[in-house]
Amino acid sequence: MNNYQELTKKQLSFFRSGKTKDVAFRIEMLKKLRELVVRHEDGILKAVKADLNKPEFEAKRAEVGLVLSEIDFAVENLAEWAAPKEVETPSTHAGAKSYIYQDPYGLALVIAPWNYPFQLAVSPVVGAIAAGNCVVLKPSELTPHTSSLLAKMFNENFPEEYLTVVEGEVETSTALLKENFDYIFFTGSTMVGKIVAEAAAKHLTPVTLELGGKSPTIVHEDANIEEAAKRIARGKFANAGQTCVAPDYILVQRNVKDELLANLKQVVTNTYGEDVSQNLDFPHVVSEKHFDRLNSFLTNGDIVFGGKTDRSRLFIEPTVLDNISWEDNVMQDEIFGPILPVIVYDEISEVIEAIVKRPKPLALYLFSEDEAVQDHILNSVSFGGGSINDTINHMTSHYLPFGGVGDSGMGAYHGKASFDTFSHAKSILKRSNK
């Protein structure tokens, strides 16, 4: 296990030089990062293909495209975000003026996950650079091709004392967490999130934890079932279900269940072919350990369609399970794979009661045209964020902070929220002696 004191000492020295506080420098670094992403696009697509069998069209949009749009949005708005803001001053402080200064924290540690190994590594880094921090990025060891490419891109083009990638196994993350960073940004499981929070607490380091959970999808009887099936299937089976905001399970009103299941089957056939096992573009599960965990769920309930597996290539077919109970193993933890359990309900009150007694999910999706039903769900259930009559797209908006609550995480990012996350709002009262 390495000792990273020397690295953090170098970064602290560079940060104290004041160079990263210069907005022109930050914009220059963001533009440089953008140019690197564009130049290495083919390599990025090949790396995520090698690591996850992610098809090119999916990787272009979800790995490269989202990062480029984050950079462009930050460059366009950074001068305004970083400028001191004058705010109201109470009448009791006559003759004074009040300002909020956005201060970078200093040294930021970003620990990235494997499911979107490029996008979820680089997007937080964009926010950290924009806010004026130095950054250490630790990519996931489970996606070695992407990790290696990130190290090459960053370490050959940025000075180590400003921005560096550190590769390694779990021991590397453990060693990095012992250092005294000023901010930690972690994306991953709730279990590991608790370990990160515990390590951060020893230095009283603020953290953002982007975690997960079982994100419910509610299909009410008045929903457009054909459209709901398309949007649920797209959100669930992209990246073989290995998306933190993927619909984890469906709660469907009893009288429209059969129609929904028939439509889901048709959408999967239309999207991936009659026999998905022959579709060489369907992403695979990240590791044998994850494959075995997912495979064990296929004995729960009844398979409506899907269920084919091939351990030799870590393939699991898009699968829908019916006749599932809350006690089944598939309903105990986040699935994080192409398996979609279905539970029926009669009244919306049952849905709310079932969701609120479980850990708060990262996302919630509701398919209903009834505004009273929409308001009832939104006002009754705590969750990170979500969509009505759609899935997963809320996380692609620069104007919607993305993050969890409770077991699904703390803090948020994307767009200005990324800048705010990596900045300390320093309140200043200026008084005159006149």
C-alpha cells in the first residue's frame, strides 16, 4: 500500500500558490480537458467496449457526450458562477454591504465507479476544476481498460500537483482515504459509501456520496402503457441494467399488468432482437461475482420472458419476473443488472406504504396522466430525484441537481450544482468606518 502524503503535499503547495483560483486558468484547463476527450474518443469507446461490451452508440451518448456537455456548460457559465455576489444587508447593519464569495475547498479526491467508468469519473472532475480545486482521481479497478486510459490521458497532460489519476485495487482507495483531503466525492454502493463517510469523518472532511438503492417504477392504470413500456425498457436494460438510476422494480396496477408485460416483451424484441443472446452489442455484466449474484435471482417468481445466461461471456438476457413478493431475494438489495421484477397493487396507498418503509431510493418513476396521483406520490415519498412518464433522463439535465437522500446518498452535482458542491460559500460583511 502506497503512502500518498508526498502527493497531497505537492498538491497543497500548488493550491496555495493561488493559480487554481484564477478563473481564466480554470477555463483553460476545462478547454484542455475537452480537447483531450475529443482526441481520445475512439480510445474511450474501445475501452468501455472492452470493459463492459458497451455498444458504441450507447457509449458515445452516455460516456463521451454527457462529459462534453458538462464541460461546455461549465465553460459558458463559470465567470458568472465564480464572481462574488452582493446580497441584501439587514437594516440593523446600516452602512454595511454583504457578499458571498465562492471559495474552492482545496484538494479534492474523486473515487469513481465501474458502471459508467469514464463519465462518472470525469463529470465530478469537471466540477472540481471549475470550482478551482486540485484533484486526485481514483478510477475503478473493475474496468481496467478505462482506468488505464484515464491515467494516460490525465497523467501525461496535466501536472501531478494539479490533477492526477491514481490506479489500483481497494487498498489504494483505503490508503488515499487516510490522507487529509479537503473534499471527497464518491460514487458507488451504499455499503462502501459508509466506509468512505467513516474515513472522511476522521478528518472532518465534507463528502458527496452518490449511492444507489431500489428505485421503484409505478405504472398506474391511466398511463399510456405502450409508451411506458418503451421508456421503462430503455431505462432498465441500457448498460445491462448497470445504472444507478435504472428502474429497479415495477409496481403496476393489477388491471393493466398483462398489457404492460406484453408491451415490455415486444419492446425488448424490437430493440435487441428475437434472441438477445445472439446480439453481440448487448453489454455484459462487469464480473463473475456480479454474474453469480444476479443469476441467483432468476429462481425468484416466474420468468415472463428472458432468463438466458452465459457465464463464459458474463451475459444475462433482459428478463422480467412476475409473481414476485417483497420477501424474495431479488427485492432485498439493488439489482444492478438486466432483471426486472414486477409486483401488482390495487390502490396507490399500498404503493406509498411499501416504498416509505424501505430505504429512500435514488430515483422514482411514475407513469400516470392523473395530476392528483402525481402530486400524491411526490408529496408522500422521499427520494433523490426522478421523472413522471419517463425514466433516467432527469439525470442528464444541467439544470437539475442530481443526488440521493438517506441511504441513496448525500449532496448533488451536474451543471451549477457541481460547481457549488466543490465550492465553499464564504459569507463576508463589509463595513465602512465613515
